[in-house]
Amino acid sequence: MILGRRGERGMAMIAVLTVILVLVVLGGLVLQLTGKEIALTAFRLGGAQSMYQAEAGAVAGRAALLALMNADPIGVTGVDPTLNGVALANWFAAGDAAAQNAFRLFDYLVTDGQRYTLNATPATGAVTFYVDWGLGTPHRKLVAAGPAPQNALGPGNYAATVVIVRRRAPHASCVPGPDCYVHRLGADEYEYFYTYTITSDGQVPPRARRRITFSRDFSVRVRRQTFAQFALFTHVHMTPAGSPIWFTSRTSFDGPVHTNGEYRFAFFPKFSDRLTSVSGTAWFNNNGSPVRLAGNENVVAAVRRDAPVVFDSTPTNYADDNDNPPANFTRGVASIPMPTNPFSQQGVSIGRDPADTSPVANLQIRQAVPELANNTSAVPTGIYIPVADVDADSRSDPGEPLAGGIFVQGDLNSLTLSLGGASNNLAVYTLVQGGQTVTITVDRVGQTTTVTNTAWASPQTRTFAGVPKGWQGPGNANAGIVFVQGNILSLAGTLEEQEQTTVAASGRIDITSHLRYEDPPDPADPNDNPLNVLGLYSAGNDIRITTAAPNDLVIHAVLMAGNVGDAVNSSVNVQNYNSGAPRGTVTLLGGIIEEYYGAFGTFDPATGNPVTGYGRAFTYDRRMARGFAPPYFPTTNLFEIVEGDGLAGDRAVWREATP
């Protein structure tokens, strides 16, 4: 019995030890598996984190590239003022791809006040930049010298390179063709074609590493800055009679504003965009005791009395504007000279290259119009459509190609814009001068123009090849130009949705009724970019809203009046603005560029209520900040870079690669 009990106890002990051993083994296996799972999880986490690092680096590289190309945000990269048209023409090399320098432009791009020195040659096929997000500049995050720095981010870092390769694209300006790296689009306007590849390596210690690439074709355009970029521009910030102009709390501009003179601020006028003046000082109302200060605001006893400010959430409550943030006001900037003559626009109307700014000779006009004799005599008063006289019969024959735009010698009684065709898909321009009436119907899709001219012998209606785009060389296929050597005594109508037209005159332009786009843009929608755009340019006089215009006038256009080459103090103004009953509001979608600040109406200073003339409800056409402009509209002496295609809003091709 004793032995039996001992055996039972031994067996129990063995069983217990066996169970313990099994539990230990199982525990070890569980711990081993848990350790492996923890290690695997850590490995996967490191891989995911390094992937995020790599993707962040690629996104950073793309953002830096967009800033350098002035694509997003717009306005952070400019072009150095030393760049000139001769240099651009040399890099274009008459369209010869082998001689073109596609990267020399980069040395003239200015971001955060800094430039690169790449010294590219026609043999340079690609350039490489490296992302350095640690640079102290807000937008310039690319360096030209390698290797790529490590940019710390979260638990790891990334190193990213941006390689830009020149790319051929077909265009009519490529000679001998069919494609080249740089295209000429117009006078001092070129498009450069590239492909970018961004390679980003993300790392998370100790060993996790992943690589991402972004790539896409893109293009950028370089051109002279257009005066259409401004919501308001004045050469002299005074009335034509020399009276001062005060911006008050009821003044607001949603777009860039510039003067070559000096501003006056009373209380708190509002500006949404850049505000610049050549003068290093400004006048401030100072409770009725004006003071001139070399500053951006008037502060007395720690209280701000007058200052240009940005908009707030209560734009019609003028009493709470004193604490609005300051406007983006810069004093002492370089002057932007106005044009001295309209020779470019006049020449384009008879088919001359817009880069030619020499005086237009009578012989040149006569050679563009088959019905006129080829001599140097004065051009007779009339409405002319330049046509290539293919058969040399001194007659504009049906089927012959147009050779310019629309040219008028002498005062024009009226110009009316309208729609035509069965579905209103054609643009119609009706011009009247004395007993002559010319109706021009433009078919952009069919690339034909039908003209009915009462001054022609039968047939008075003829259809020509092409459209009245002015210069018939490479450029805007939707362009149109009307030039009047004299005054336009009546202008009104609706611009067809495919038309991009500039109406220019050496004299005054009178607006007598509404001027509308068939398809007006929505200024609040940055993606709404309808084609139709209208520019009005009075080179030597005023743009005037006449007494014939209706109350609550609507104008869709960019208006420019004056040049510095004559004795006329030109402006955009309202005829008899200071007499009669109030006429409502001029609702303008566009911008105003003028030599002097023109008057629209008068108001009761105590109540702000209108007394005579029109009130102003001006909205900046923000397409002008996105690269749009009326064709052949006057330009400044500076260049700008704008996005062509494939940058902002266009997704890059994403790939994972082996680091």
C-alpha cells in the first residue's frame, strides 16, 4: 500500500511536470510568435512610414516646382526686369530646335527675391534641382547644387530631386519643323515645353526605405505683362483737371491696383490684392487735416485713423473697418510707363507683325487692301477689310484669304457687336460710317468670314478664307482686332462666346449702351474660364460713357484710355457726370487703366447717396490674373511667366520605384 501510494504520487508529479513543460513550451512559442509579429508590425509600420515620407517629398518637390513656374501660388515668381525681347528671340532661334536654349530662361526667374545661375546652352537637355525645405525663404525650396539634402519629417526624413527635361512639341513656328522646344506664340510671347520627374526617397530608422516618383509633361509661357492685369491703373492719380482723388471707406477694389503717382486715403478703403505706388509717400485724411506720410497708415495717439486695409466679413459696415488687417501696400515701386502710341494695334489691323511698333505708312495700308492703289497718298475715309489679292486684280474676291483684321480710316459712327447664325454661334460686327455699312460675320469653327460692304460693287456680300485675327502668323486663333484712325462715336452690343477682341482707336471711344459677353465668367470660380474677352483702348483720348447710355449700365471689358505721348489728359469717364438725376450704377466686369482718374458721378458727402451720374460697382475679371488678356492689348516693358499646361490642377503620374 505504501509503495502504491508512492507510485501514485510520482505519477502525479510527472504529470504536473509534463503539464508545466507543455505550458512553458507553449508560452515560449507564443512569446516567439508575438515577438515575430511585433517585429513584423514594426517592419510594416516602418515601411508605411517611409512610404509616406517618400510621398511627402514628392509632393514637396511638386509644390516647389509649381512655385518656381509661377503656377501655384500665382504671383510668387516674377521675371527679372533685365530680360528683354532680344534675348527671348535668341533663345527661340527662329524655331530651329538644334539652336534653341530651353533653360536660359530659368536664370531670370525670381522667387523670393532670388535667382539661379545655371548658364544653360543650346546643348543643355536637362537640369536637376534638389528639394531643401529647410530654406528660410517661403516659396523658394529648390537648390541647384547636390546632393539632395535630408529633410526631416516626423519619425524620418526624405530626399527629393526634381529633374526637368526639355521636350519637343509640334507648332507652326518650328522651322524646319515639325516640332521644337520653344514656340513663338506672338509678339514677345513664347511657350517652353518640358517633362518633370520627381524622385523622392523616404527613410525611417533603422532600415525602412521607400521611393516614389512623380512625372508629367508641362509647359510655361513667357510674355510681356499686359495692362489688363490691373483692376485699376492710373498714371497720374488725379482728375484730368488736376483735382485730388481720395479713396474712402466706400472704396473697394478686388484686384491689383497701381499708380505711377501718389495715393490719398480717407478712413479705411479696402483692397483684396496688391496695392502699389511709385511715390514713397501717401496722403492721409487725418480727420480733415491731411498729412503726407512715408508710411502705410496714419496712427495718432495709438489710434489708427486712416489706412488701406483688406476686406472683412462685413463689407458694408464701414464703422468696424479700423481694426481690419493692413492691405498689401508697397510704396516706392518702379514706374510702369504707359504706351506712347498705338502703332502696334494699328499695324496688326492690316496684318503687320505685332512686334513692329514703327509708324504705319499709308503705303502699308494701301497694300493690305486690294481696292486701294499702291501709292503713298492719304488713305480715303472708309471701312476696310485687308485681303490677300491672290490673283492681283485689285479686288477682294470671294475665297481669298484675309490678311489682317478690320481697319477704319476716319471717325466711325457706330460699331455694334452681336450674335448670328442659326444657333447664335457666329460673331457679327456691324460698322457704320456715313453712308457705308459693313457687316462682318465670323465663323471660328469653319474658319471663314462673310463680309457685306455697301461700298463694294456687286456682289456686295463675299465670303473669305480665315478670320479677322489681325496678324495671320502663329498665335491666338480666337483673336480679333478693330482699329479706328479717329473716334468711335457709338459702341455697344454682345460679344460672341468664342471671340477675343480688342477695339482700339486713335481718338475717343463712346459707349452708348450695354457691352456684354455672351458667356460672362464667374469671378468667384477660379475654374471658370470662358473664351470671350473684350479690350477697349483709346490711345489718344477718353473712353466715355455718353448721355445716350441707359441707367444701370453693364460693361464686360477691360478699358484703357490714354498714352503719355500727347497733350490730352485721358481717362475713362461719364459724360455730364455732374448734372442731371442719378443714373444708377455702372456694373463693370473687367478693369480700368487710365492716364488720369475719370469721374463717374457725384455723391452727398453727408449721406453717401448719389446726386448725379453713376455709382461704381466694379468687379475684377480674375481671368486676367490667370493668363487671359484681350489680344494685342497694350503691354508693359516687363515680362511675366504664366502656366501653359500640366501644372496646377493636373495630377502627376505616381509610381513606386526601387530605392
